[in-house]
Amino acid sequence: MLKNQSVFSYPWVARIFWIRPCRFRIRAILPMLVLLLVLPAAAYSYLIPVEQLLRFTVKRIHRSKTIVITRSVHCIDPTSKEIQAVFEDRICLDRPDLYYLEITKAPAGNTSPDLTDSERGKDLFFYLLFLTKNTDDLTRFLSDLCINLKTESFSRLDKTIVYRIGDTEQNAPYIMIDKDRFLPLLLCYYNDSDRNEKVVVRFSDYKKIGKRWFPLEITYRKEGSVVKRYIHTDIKHGNKIVIGYPLTEMPKLPCQKITFHP
């Protein structure tokens, strides 16, 4: 061997010190890559029984007999997707199905939409989710929205892994619950039993109020388009809130007369 010549200049040495170790590394890394692909799927391959999932959820979400919410309401044009008007209102919800709604700040240069009590009540259906006091109450509420509680699967909402409860057909009502936090993220249902008006409600920006969680922002879609965005600016809750105005009974939920339970 020449004085300045490296031992790796010889082909047989290179084969021993490089090729064989390289093959060994490939054989060692390949199973690791397979595990990296399999483990994330395995991590959420077990579906919690629906009853247990709803029990976890009802313990996490805000629930009280009475809740008073002050909201900033952004009305959005479904065609242009631009904000048409912004106003403030206050709603009071009293379990199980009573409500009161008043406009506290009308939009500048205009008045708020003149809705009947029935129409107003339908636009508040989703709030009843946060007035359910136990698993049976939550089960009944979801069934009254025609959600099939016997069907459960994994899905994704944006980048979040969720439990989806409800049939998987395109137009079927369903609810999506965060897999890790057990908080409702999306609720899809119909405002009427004839399924003429599909509603999709997105809950986001949860805040802990006492020991429970409540969304500070809600996006409200009808027939595939965002029509309103609610931003909650003040939330009061409790069992003995004094209400100085009359409460109205909400319309019947779309499947209240034909409920089915797991």
C-alpha cells in the first residue's frame, strides 16, 4: 500500500465497510418506517362505544339550567360571502326548551331581520346541546335531530381527528366530537322533519367557564353557505339567574316525534 493511499481505495475494503453496513441500515430502517406509518392509524383505531363517548362529552361541555349569552352577530351574504350587517343581541336559554332573544344594538342604518318566534327558535336549536345535563339528555337531544346513534366512525375535520356519530350518507345528520378533548366541533342537522333546510354548525375557540367548556365562536351554515357568525362576548350561567322577561317555547326538534335511541 502506498504511504498516502487510504485503505478505502481498495474495492474489497469498500464493500466490507460501506456496502454491507448500508444494506444493514436499510434492513434496520425499513421496519421503523413501517411502524411510523402503522402506529398513528393504530392510535385511533379503537372506537369508544357511543354511550361512553357521550358520557365523556357531557362531562366536558358547559351545562347549566340557565345561560344568558351576549353575541356579536355577523350576517353574511351567501353569494358574495361578504358581511352584510353586524349587530348585537342577547339570548337567554332555560332548560329544557325555553328561550328569550332581544336585539341590544341594531346594525347601523338598518334594522335586524324581522323573524318570527318560530324562525328565531330554529336558529337556536344547536344551543340546546350545551344545556344537556346527563348522557340520557344528550342522547335524546341528538336523536331528536335525527342523528343515528347506532353508527360511529373516525373522520377528520381540518387536521383534527374526530369521532363522527351518525350515518355516513351525504345528507345524513351527524355530530363530530374531538377525539382528544371530547368537545363537539361540528353539528349537522335539518331545521324541519321534511329536510328542506340543512344546517351545519361549527363550534370553535372553546373557553373554560368554571369547570366546563363553551365555544366563543360559532359558524352557522345553511344549505352549504355561511350565513351567520356568532361571537360570544359575555356569558352568564347558573341555576338561579333572575330573568326579567318572558320566555318562549322553542319549536319542536325535527325528529322529536320519531326518536330512536341506541
